[in-house]
Amino acid sequence: MIAVYIDKDIGRFENGIKYTFDFIFKTLGYEFKYIKTTREILSNDILIYYGVVHPSVYEAYEIIFRKMMFFIPFESELYDFKTLAATKLRNNVVEVESEIPIFSTRIIENELKAEEYRGLHYYSFGYDLIGNIFFHLNNGAEEILHDEGNNPFEPYFEKPFVNYLLKNLEKAITQAYGGQQRYFLIKKEMWPAGEKLAVAVSHTIDSLKKWDMKSILKSTLFNFLHFYKVNYIFQQSISIAKYLLTNFEEYWTFDTISEIENEKQIKSTFFLGVEDDFFDYDIEDEDLSGEIDKILNRDCEIALLAPEHSLREDVHGSHKKIISSISNDTKIGVRQQNHSYNQVITSEFHEKNHFHYDSSQYHSQVFGFKNGISTPYRIYRIMASDLQDEVSINAISNHLEIPLAFSSELLKLSQFKKLPYDKAKRIVDDLIENTKKVNGLFAFDITTSSFADINYCEDLFSYIWEKISQEKSFKGTIGEIATWCKKREAVYIREKNRRLNIYFPYSFERFTISIIGDFQIAVIDYNDAEVFGDRIIFRNVQPDTNVTVILEAVDNDKERTIE
């Protein structure tokens, strides 16, 4: 097991540090524990020491003797944003392995230094990997830069660089295990059958009604003033003519979406607004009610599109009840209209109203991963007590954040101009490839209005799904992805003397674990399980199930690497 020791000199940041370690190892799928003294380290444990002062290899030997230890240096400014000036942030962002950006005031001579001494295996990181992850989980760059622009991380947004940092740590640990027959780790794979990535598609119902007499007159005047935009005026004129002659609303795109999703067997999530004053549709409209019934009959999900003013005004409770009544479900997700979000206030409303997940986080200016994150995570609500040696209560959210990597809204460069189709496909290709490299989640949103506003939207939707279908991927609604992550997190693995006890509190169609180290599986006391090398896939697991797995050492020079 991984044992984490946090130096007492950085104890005032302990809440934030533990939140970050929780995110790291729960995302990677490893059991871990916090220790106060080295006497708590067991024979199969490795130590991760997080502190200010870098112990020498001789000092490390005095700490842990003939075991394995990793040291990660601490930088306080990554936790206390008020002490980090914008200029200093911009001037101290450097690249590490895989061209990943990190903040460091240290000169990094070795990203990871390996040393051996009298049976001790000692590895030292040259930068604060933990602090950099905390910084991005908590929107550090935006908190410091505000609207100043020139974000030093912006050139890297196409990469999920936080998840790359997780992979760097995992790679260091697992490669250190090569040939170490007294050590092994058990990994809960990120997705049910060890898939390379997960995929979730959503449709924000942003607009359904385009034309009435007022909007027609307004459009006619607008077209007159912009007579030189020939293609745009032609498209608008055709749209108005269709509406006047046939009552056909181009923004009513449910049939188009349904046709594509039925053909490709896609289950998606639709975000629906319920407050008439902020949306151009009424949920009590008979036609809309009929469409919602069709959506639910296709096993798709209905979630709440919270109005923009709910950024700072808590109307979520009553709106959630309406969506729950419509969908006949109690696990309700939420997305803020126009992705308006405040990390402190809005997240508190979402937590107070017990949402299953939030999916508001995405970059509104560029394609890519919000804060470099491509996996679900929980919000850490920073409280003043965190910096006063007091204990914060309920600082970590129960609901999950499901970040978006791609939104069709960014294809609309202006009212008159759209991103070229070929460029949109290249962006999608890069985002999917980068998601796959970190075993992440590719969540993308195509708004209902985009199928009317963007002439290639249907083709792009089909292209994305065909691209995804070429990969081994876990597909589901956003709600299903959130449920899987919470259930996976609850699976507990206890190890003792090469004997594993795995407890499944919930049911699973499939669940995969991997063995890290020079060990093989000798015994599994569960009938519906298959072994593939160092992996076990459990199938049809019932709630409240205990499984025992016994390992035995193998004599080879195998070295496991993380792809």
C-alpha cells in the first residue's frame, strides 16, 4: 500500500493537501493511507514524503531503512493564491515530461532522481507535483489572473495536463516496482473493463424558438444593415420563409438528434431549463413534453439547465424537483446556463441541493480541458479556517464535477462565421487522442441550436462518434459516468500477506483490477472472473460481495510500464 507522510511544518495546509492526495490516488485507483510516524509503515508499504526540506539519501535511510521512498518538495504559493503575484506566476511556468506545464520557483535539475543506499530505493521529484495539481483543481490561474489575460497555461489547454501529472507519478511508482519482489500494488482500473477512455455526450437545450413577428422584423432590419453578408442573409431569409409558409422551426432539432442517436445507439444527456423568463420555451408546452417523453423512452437522461442568475441566487431546489418529477429520477445533474459558475457560491448551491453531478466546467474561449482536467473530480471549497490551523467541515463536495472537453458553441466564431469543418475535425482528433493517453473522460456537448446554426453539425456529430467507436471505450450518459465513478470509489481492497480481500458494496456488471509488481494470481474465490495477464475482470457482481484473491511471486525481469 502507499503510505503518505505530510511534514508537520506544512500542517496548516493539511486539508488542501489531503484533498489533493485523495483525488490523485482515488483517480488512479490505488489504496493509500496517511501516517503520522514511520512506525506505521508495513512490509509491503512504500512511503511518499511531502515536505519542505529535501532529505539526503542518508537521511532518507534513517527515516525508512531498507524500503522504498518518494520525496516531493512543497511550495506554499500553490496553496495560498494570495501570495502569488500574476507576474511571478507567468515567469515561473516551465515544462516537464511530455511537455506538461508546471509552476516552480526551483531550478529543476532532475525531474525525478533515483538513488540506492544499503537496500533503500529513494526517488526525489524536482518540483511540487502535488501542489501543482491542487492549484489547477482549484482554478488557481483564473483566481490570480482574473481578466488580465496572458494565461501561461493557455497554450497547453488541448492537453489534460493535470492527468498527465498523475500519470507521471504513477509511472514513477510502477517502474520502481520492477524486480522488487517484496512490493506489489493493486489498481482499480478507471473504467469497468479497463477501457482506454470513457465518453459522454450531452445536448444543452439552449434555444427552441427562433421566429415570431417581433424577431422577424428585427432580423429584417439587421439584414438590411449587414447587406454585405450575402451567405448569412440568404440563410436567414430561407429560415424565415420556411417558418411563414410551413410553421417549421429550424431550432426544433430533436428529430435530427434522435435519428443520429438511434442509428448509432447513443445514450445522451439533455440539459433542460425550467424557468420561462430565461429560456425561449415552456416545459409545459405539449409538443416539448412529447419530445421529453421520447428522450426518456430512448434511455437518455434529462438534467437541469440552471438559469444564469442562479450563479449567485439559489433557485436550484425548486428547479431540481421539477426535473426529478419529469424524469422520475432522484439522481439529478446540473449545468449552469452559459456555463456561468462561481467556484465558492455556485458549488455551495449544488452541494446544498444534493445534485448528483455538475457539468458546467469548460473553457469558454478555447477548445480543451478546463484547468487541464479530463476526469471527474470533487470541488474543494476553500474556507478561511484552512489557513488558521482549524478543521474545516464539509470542505469537499459530494457531487462530482464532470468537465467538458468540447462544446459546439466554440465553433461559432461570430454571428456570421463558423470554424471550418476540417479544422473542427482536427481539434476533435487531438482531444480524443490526448484523453486516451491519460485514460480520461471525453465529455462533449452539442447544443440543440447548433444543429440549426452550423451547417456541418450533423456530420461532425457522426464523425465524433465514429472516431470514438474505433477505440475501446466506456460509453454512457453523464449520470451513468458519475454513478460509475462513485461506485468504483467505494470498492475497498485490503491486503495482508499476499492475500487480497475485495469488498463490493454495490452491484457491477464488470469491474477490473490490475496487479502491479512481480506477482501473479494464484487463487480467486469468485466464479465469474477472468484473468488476462496481470488483470482480473469480475462480472455480474452482486451488492455486498466479498472476494478473496491470493497472489504468488514470479521470478522474471518483467517491468510494467504505463502506456
